[in-house]
Amino acid sequence: MEQIEFHYPAARRALKQRAHVGVVGSGDMEVSFEPSAQDGAHVSITTSVNGYRDTWKAVFDRFFSRFDGAVNIHINDAGATPGSVLLRLEQAVEETEQ
Amino acid sequence: MTTTGFSPLFVQRKSFIELNGRRRAYALFDENTATELVGPFDRAESPWLPMQGVAPQSDDGCIVIKGKISGKPAVAISLEGAFQGGSIGEVSGAKMVAALDLATIDSKAGKPTAAILLLETGGVRLQEANLGLAAIAEVIASILELRQHAPVITVIAGTVGCFGGMALAAGVSSYVVMMREARLGLNGPEVIEQESGKDEFDASDRALIWAIHGGEQRVGMGLADELVEDSVDAIGSAVQRFVTAGKPAQHRSEQVELYRQRIADLDSSRQIDPLALREQWRSLDSKGGTR
Amino acid sequence: MSEHIGLRGKAWFQVLTGRDRARKEDPASVLAADATIGDELALFLCVIPNPESRFPCVRDGQVGLEEGYALAYRIREVLNADKDKPKSQKRPIIAIVDVKSQAYGRREETAGLFLAAAASSDAYASARMAGHPVIAFVVGHAFSGGFLTHGYQANRILALDDAGVTIHAMHKEAAARITRRSVEDLERLGQQIPPMSYNVQDYAKLGLLHQLLHVESPLEPNQSEVDEAKNAVTAAIADARKGSTDLGVRWESPAAQQSRRAGIAARALMEQQWKNA
């Protein structure tokens, strides 16, 4: 069980609304997006698969290179692949823009 | 042949079984009347799962939606089958009991509030064992309170079905709606094979499984009320009808003498042919056996 | 598994009622008798093994089709008989619990065991809601569907404080197979995680139990132990009569406030949001 945190201080655009997608099934994850209270974005991941901090960092570095929302992201993860993670993040972004 | 204008009903039909627990619950309500309570942003999670290296879910696998169905107040409690097999833990059980009890309070105060239970569950979450089991006893108790004032409608769609202690929740409900794909039973095929051997139940025999536990069989036997196709509209309209119908004249789980006699009449000397039993009980029902 | 399951149930039913046999109209596995406790008559119920049962999957003391409906039948008989009596005169119903589990059989599933279990659970709960004090006295094993059917709808639960008493969702060997752990691992986990423990003293910490009773020889209690048990049951009956007819007491004790705090918080949040919805 690991708790992983990241901070992206440059992401400051106000979020239109919050979002939640996904189910914590085997090989899957859920993610919620909420407006962050302070400047920048915060990511908090609870994962049952240990040892992939660098992979998560790479995924989020890539995500925040295109996304600039001031968001608190929380993830409960049961082994989603990086591809699945990006897909869920994109679904969440879509939901925030509805 | 072109495909223009060729649109068979099954293509147009929106599948219910493909929806997750949250979408299934929302689909039942009148437009713009539904609100989720203690939802994912509230993070009411299991304290026990992380202690065992299992990732929790922010709603603990139980979704509660309050709103109106056919203009009448209703609450839907939906179990997410993809999270821990829809199993009942401390928090998911507490959410279910709380929602049922609040519906009872409203009902007693003059605002009858039906409960729709979307049961996609294997029963107790073993990682929370005794708190899960205690919660199920409380769910049963709370259904029995509410059903005196407003209908409690269990919907079983699949693919998990409704097994374990939660099958008793289905058993004490006012009405049970099942899809053909759905299954309902106290013990699933795997646990029977495990406890009593492959001769007793071959868990790989899918035809046997649906012949005994499947929606068509359960409805045919009079142990569930309506068989519905895999369509959001069909499930929604069945639920609306039962919400509007209100309380049944008598509850299935109160019909003790009737079922005691049927069990006494069973030939237990060999395995029972499910189709033959279905025919037998169906003909007894039509002679005025049950409602 | 420790000693033979079901023998404690029969032993305690006998010392409390003087009977050890089923009524003629009931299956041999269901003992039902009216007996005096305190200064009133109560209905005592117990499910015991019947090696001659016509249902092969209940012969070791599992709760099956006949058992579920027989329990429901006897309870509803009392419910009807006491229908017009004031609450203070509604007969107590005492479930003596020592059940292996529910029956794991194809006949049972085909004939709707879930409904037999629901019918018994319904009857116990209906009696409780009508004002009958319902007491569960766990003298041996109380597992999953068996306990849901026979005992878990009680106002008050008492248990013997003894290694032969286990209240749980699934017995160790089956739970180990399903969760793909060893039995030793499960026992270790149970020490860290109270709801998973097989030890009745840990169960007591969950706040669901009214009282733990210590008895030196649970299979052959002496007269003073029987008297102590009778006093405890009598006191539980009085306590149940004073309280509400729902299961709210299971949230109230200091142990429950601690062990069930996540559930308590979820309920409070639900109530708050329901009012604003």
C-alpha cells in the first residue's frame, strides 16, 4: 500500500466543476477532481501496487504539460496501467468541462 | 443492402447491465430530481481495507441516490459489483442501513418513501467479516421496518448477482425484479462445490447455474416477481410500476405455512429437477397459492 | 474445528428447558419448547444436527430449508398467540445458537433456501418489532447464513466466553481458500483487525454483544453455571423490554462507538445530507 503525492504549482486555471470517474476494480482506478484551495494542483494517490512512483510521476508530468487546471486530484488505484490512468484523467477533464 | 433504416430494437435498446452502479441508480429517477448522498467526494471509505493492502473506494462501493420516481419520493441504494464483488463492509452497510432508516422516518411522518435496492453482491466482505455480517443483519431489520410503510424493491441485474447474506435482503423485500442474466441464491456455485463437492454442484456448469439461480427460474418459481430484459427503459418502467403499486397485500417471507408445506412435499431422495419444480410451484401459485 | 458442532446447543437447550427432542410436527433438527425463565414462560429455539435428515447437506447441524421454515413457524405461532397482549406480557423468545453454517446443497438452492432463511429472519425480527424480547445465547458456533437465520435479529446477544465459541462470516478453512491465504495468516490478521478475528473476546470489542459469560464446562455446565446463565438471560430480557424494539443498541456501547466509528460517521453524514436533499 503506498501513498504518493505530487504538486504542480503552475496549474492555476480555475476549474468549472468537480468530477469523479472510475471504479476501483482489479486493474482499474477511480479519480476525483476538485477545485484546489490554493494556487497550483495537488495529486494524491492511494495505490495497492507498490514501487511505481516514477511511473506515476511520468504520467502526471505528461498530463500537466497539457492541463493547467487548479485541481486537487485524488486517486484510489488497484493496478491501472499508465494508459488506463491517462484515459481516466481525460474522462475526468471532460466531466469538469460539462 | 444498406444499413439505413435498419435498426432492430436490440440495437436501440440501452443496456442496463453495462452501466456501473452509479449510472444504474441515476437511470431510475425522474429527470432533474436525483441527488447523490455521501458520495465519492465525501470519502466515507473503509478503514479496514488499507490495513490489508487493499485499495479502498471513495463511496465504499455503495451509492445512495435520493429523488422522485413517477413523482413519488424514493431512494435507490446501489452496490458496485466491480468493487470487491459488491460485498458489504462496515461503511457500505452503514450507508445502506442509514438510507433505509431515513426512508422509514419520512414514511412514518406522512411522506412514503420507497427504497430500490440494486443488489450486485456476493454478501459479506471477508476483509471486514463480523462488521459486514452485522451490517447485513441490520439491513434485513431495516428493510422489515420500511416495508410496513413503503415498498422495498430489489433489482438484480448481473453480472455478480445477489448471493450470501444479501439474498435474505432480497427475500424480505416487497418485490424482486430480475434480468435473465441475473442470479439469486444464498450460496453461489463455487462455494457449494467447495463445501460439498463437485457432484453436489459443478461450478463450471453454466447451464446448471442459471437453471437453478437464474432470473427466469426464480421468477418462474414465484420466488421473484418480474423478469425484465436488459434495457434501461424496461427496468425503469418495472420499478415505476412497483413504486406506484405500493405495499403488496402480503410479503413472500411471511408466507411460512405455504412454503413449509411445499418443502415438506419435496422429494429429497435425489437432486431436484429445476424445471419440474418450477412447473409444479407455478401451477400451485396459479391455483391461488401466492399473490 | 474444535469439538462437535451442535452438541453444545442441545446440551444447553436441555438444561434450560428439560427437553432434548423436537416436537412431532417439527424436523428432528429444530428444538422448540416453552419453558420458564425468571418468572415467566418463554419460547426456546435451537437448531441441532440430525444425522438422519432427509436432506443430506444439513446432517452436521447446518441450517437448511426445513429448519428455516420450522423456526419461522414456531415463532409466528407465538406472535399470533400473544398478538393482543400488552408488551410486558409478550413471551420472550430465546435462540440457543450453535450452528455450523447454512446448508451448502443443490436441493437447497433449487428450492429457494434464501427464502427459508429470510422467512426465519423475518419471523424473529417481527417478534422483536411486536415487543417480544428476543435473546440470542451463543453457546458454540454462529456462522454467516446460519446466524442470520437463527439469532442475529435478537434484541440482545449473549455468548459463552470460551475457545469453542466462534461468531464469524466464514469458517477458517473456507475463508483461507477464498482469500488465498493460510489459516495462520488469517489468524494473524484477526489479531490486528478485530472484525476479522475468530476469537469471541475480540467479537465482544465490536460492541454488538450484550454480555460474555464465563462457564468452566460448556458441554456439561453444573447447576450454579446453569443458574448464572438463567440469571443473565432473565436480566437481558428485562433490559430488552426497557429498550427499543429496533437494533439501535448495537451502536450505543463505548465499544461500538469505537469499533464502528467509520459507520457511525457515515450514518451521521447521511442524515445531515438527507435533510438538505
